[in-house]
Amino acid sequence: MSATLTPLASDEFQAPGLGIFDWPPLVQGQEWFNKPALLALVGTLLVMVLVYAAFSRPKLVPRGFQNVGELAYQFVREQIARPNLGKDSDRWMPLLFSMFLFVLVMNLFGSIIFIQFPVMSHIGYPAILAIFVWLLVMYLGIKHQGPIGFFKNVMFPPGLPGWIYVLMAPIEFISTFFLRHITHAVRLFATMMAGHLIIALFSEVGWHFLFVTLTPLGAPLGVLGVAMTIVLTAFELFIQALQAYVFALLAAMYINDAMHPAH
């Protein structure tokens, strides 16, 4: 017997899938230049403009953009840089502050009406940032500890029984040099992707049961979909900011580990 697939009727509910993350090119013949690429470009320019507006002409009593910029800078310095980098925090503040703002703006695009797409839900963007942090950590580790010392301090920390290195050395090697940098990107990507997909699901429920097939039984479900979309969008704003914080925080921790091996 041969099975046939019956296409869904136009008025039958269809849950959104991974197709919502696929965008056609905006310019014919330029496959890479799609909506996420445009948003990444706009986000980069937006961060530059915001930072320039906040710090180009600082005043003794901050106002407007300067006030917001100083609050954001102080947050990154006090909550990310100083707890992890100590006396080296000021040296790395430009990188950490820029990284935090960039990831934050890319995430917040997912909650802005008419945009509604978090750029970091495309794995390529967090992957590029994570690869940059990995290259920086490798460079700093070799520079400050030497090529042999860097690997030795990671795989063979002093003070442990000799037999345990048989198990610990390969685990630490894989974790420090590869796994934690992969999860650095995947954590951000997966969180933004899941949040966007869930909000899209509930918004589609609200739209379908209130505007496409309005029935006495479906209307309450549509209202629930709209209500959940509003609640989850508010929650997603918190998650978007949290993930920007976590990404910059982990970058600071990895930089510190490369410069100051634990003993």
C-alpha cells in the first residue's frame, strides 16, 4: 500500500517551524545579504551611534544618552570586568562593553515591532563572536604562559594525585580549548532561537483563532495566544539582556584564565 500526504487546508492551523529563520536574499545574486545580515549591519551602526552620542562630548552632569551610556558602562565594569579581571579590568573594558552592547542590540531586535527577529538566533553570528574570543584566549594564553606552560597549566594543574591526570588531562584539554567555546556560542544561539520560536507559536495561535477561523470554541484559545505572546515577550526582554550579560561575562572569565592560570 502506498501512503499519500494530504495537504493542510488553508483554514487549518499550522504551527510555525524552523522555516521562520530562513530569509530570502534582499539583493538579487547576493545570497548572503538577507534580513539577519541587514539587521547585523544596522545594529553595528546603531551601537556606534549610541556610543558616540553618549561619550563624544561628556558633561559633568550626565544627561540623555550620556546618562544611559554611563549606566551601561558602569554595569559592565562593576558586574563583569572587575569581578573577573581585577586590576586588568580597565584594559579590557572597550572589548567587553562593545561586546555586551552589540549582543544586547542584536537580541533586542527580536522584541521590536516590525523587526521582530533576534539576529543571534542565527548560529553564524554568535559563532563568529565565540571564535574571536577563542583566538584571543589562545593568543593571551601563549603570550602570558608560553606555549608549553599554557597547555601544562590547563591539563596538569598542580596539587592533584598523579593517577587522576590520566582522566583529567584529556577532559580539561577538550573542555578548555574546544567545548566551552562551542557552548559559548550555542548557549546564546539556542536561547534566542527557542524564545523566538515560542513567541511565534503563540502569536500564530492568536492570529489564527481570532482572525482566520473565528469560532465560539476557538476564540478563547486565540485570546490565550495573544495574552501569552504579550507575557512571553516581556519575559524575553529579560532573557535577551541576560544572555548579553552572560556572553560578555564568560568572555571575561576566559580572558582571565588565559592571563592568570589557576594554581
